[in-house]
Amino acid sequence: MVYRFLVLTILMLSLAACAPVIMNGEVTSDNGDNLGPVEMSAFKQRGLKTYTVKAQLPDETVFSGEMKFNEKSVTLFSHDGLSMNCDFKLKNPAQEFEGGGTGTCTTSDGQKLKVKF
């Protein structure tokens, strides 16, 4: 019984450690029109010093890419050839994305994103 509890506790803690960091924000056009909310997340790759960053815009375009620890910017790509450059400001750099912060991104077609996490 104690063994099962220990295994279950370790499993739950490891799943919590793998949870993505959710970033909430808005997308605006290049002329400042609000285009709606963005769904963005950073997922820490277990055992590696990288995050997988993913963003879905209101028009359902999905961007994704890899970002190494201690970097503050990343270029993401969509399946149809668009790119998006993102710069992040972390509240506590030692805690990476898990410590919270803000981000700004610009797509290759001029859309701008601002996110908080």
C-alpha cells in the first residue's frame, strides 16, 4: 500500500513538472486593430535544456519552434511558411518561463502579439 502511494506521488509530481506555461494575450494588426486573443504556451522538454513554444492566432494559424534555456527570443514558424519573432522579458530569469513575465511578437505579415504569463 505504501509502495503504491509513493509511486502515485512521484507520478503526479512528474506530471506537474511537465505542465506547459500558458501565456494569455491579444493580437493586433499592423495598423492597431484588435484581432482577438492568442493561445500561446511554452512546454519544457524533459531532460533537455529547451522549451517548445507554440502559438495559435485568432485566424487559427499555428506557429511553433524550439527555444533554449537562458534565451530571451525565438523565431517560430507556421506550416504555410510564415514566421513570428518573439522577445520575452522574464520576471525571474532563474525560474525561466515558470517564474512569469511578458512577451511581444511580430509575425512576418505584420500582426503583433502581447502576452503575459
